[in-house]
Amino acid sequence: MKEFFKLIRWQNLLMVILTMVLMRYAVLAPLIGRVGVILTSGSGEEIPMSLQFPWYDFLLLVTATVFITAGGYVINDYFDIKTDLINKGKVIVGTKVPRRQAIMWHNLLNIAGVAIGFYISSRAGYIWLGALFLVVSGLLYFYSASYKRQFLIGNLVVALLTALVPMLVVFYEWPALYRYYSLNAIRLPEFNFIIYWIGGFSLFAFITNLIREIIKDIEDFEGDLAYGRNTIPVVIGILSAKIVSVSLILIMVVLLYLIWHFYISDTITLVYITAAIVLPLLYVIYKLLKSSERRELHHASSMMKIVMISGIFYSVVVKIILTWNLF
């Protein structure tokens, strides 16, 4: 069982759970709670909006996402046995977990995830949304089997799927909000602002994950080169790949401050993004530029993961700011 949890990357799955929970309860709930509505059956006084997608359906949404993500990790290790032996010196599939058993777990996790996805989509009134889980399952399989061997495509697929995790919360909350308040409120309020907020978290997840994927490809250069994978550092060289990573980091830093300046502008956010995100990103640049061995590249990759976690936890800052009116 211990090896199974290693295989499905349980720490990463916890981050998926945490991301979705924080998007719902630390961002969406306080944001819509600041919008007043007058219910047709009420006393005529404005009351704050509240979440309408049931918590038990949200729990199933998280479960479906976790199952499909776990299945993706299993199939990734299945296809990466040879390169992992060179890059990491050890593998789980084929040694501690038999290959046939790995495929079994991949199939079970994906079937369960897709089935739950269609179930909650039908409950939400949009069964076609369930196809999203089927598409993601297929993308994760083909990423491991093919896309990650192709120039840039694999990196973009992983970054897009990571960015999709926060947006899933909106995809299922939006219809529930619209359906309830279009029927029960005197005037239907605007919901666009929740797309902008969660979209900001998704954009951050996309860019930071793309940077981390490129750094990991630089770290895994030897194994990828040996087995003919056309990753960014293999195709354009390690130095050029580092330049691409640094450029994306600088773009990320500029975007953070532009978004803060034009849309947020509170001191707490400025301090948080500078201390918890920008300074670690500058450290990643330093490590990339001076790195000459795998250990330093691994430090840069680990720091990018910390940056991604810091981005997720900004949602807690949002809740504090909105709850205490600190903007």
C-alpha cells in the first residue's frame, strides 16, 4: 500500500484537493457573499448570495478529479520506466508494483473518475460536462504515451490540465448559481467577476507549471536524449531552455504586478506576492543561471513547486481581505 501511494503521488493529490477546496470556500464563497440580492419570497431586504452547488456534489467533483489525476500519474510511471532509470536511478512500476497491476490501477481510477464526473454533471443539469473528464483522462494517457516526447506539446498539455483544476470549481458552481438566482431573485446579479478571479489563479497555475515542466526537462536531459524525446532542452539546447524559463519567470513577475496595480492595489497583496512569490522566483532565476548539475536544477524545480503552493494559498489572503474589509 505504501508503494501504491508513492505511485499516485499522494502529496500532489492533496494539493489538488486543497486547491479545489480553497477556490470554493476561500475565494468563491466570500466573493459572492459580498453581492446582495433580493429574493422574491423574502422580506424585500437584500441578503448576501451564497454557494448553490451542494457540498456533497462538490465532494464528488473533487473525488473524480483526484481519481483521474492519480490514474495519470500511474500511466506516466508506466511509460517512463526506461528514462526514470537513467534520470532517477529507480522506478516503482516493474519493481515494487508489477506492470500489469499498474495498468489495472490506471483503468480502475479512470473508469471511476469518468463515471463520477458524468454523474455529478447530470445532477448539475449539464451531463455533457462529463465529457470533460473523459477528455482529460485521454489527454493524460496520450501525454504519457506520446505528447511528452514531442516538442513543447507535452509541457503545454500538463500546464493546461493544471490550470483546469481551479476552473472546475467555477464550471459547476456557475450553473447552480444561475439556476437558483434566476428563479428566486428579483434581479439576476452579474457573475462574471468569479470567472476573472478564478481565471487569475488558473493563469498563474498555467505559467508556473509550464516553467516547472521546462526545468524538469532540463533536469532529465540525459534520459530524454538517450531515448529520443524531443523535449525543449533536447531540441534547442540546455542554455536556450534556461533562457526560455527565465523569460517566462520575468513575464510572470510583470503580470503579477500589473494585475495588482490595475485590479487589486491593496498593501497586503503587494507584500504577499513580493515575499511569497516574486522573491522565490528570483531565486529560481539565480539557480537556473548558475546551475551546472542536477542537484541545483532540482532545487530550482522544488522552489517552483513552493511558488505554486504560495499562489494557491493567496486564496486564504483573499478570504482574510474580504472578510475583514482590508482592501
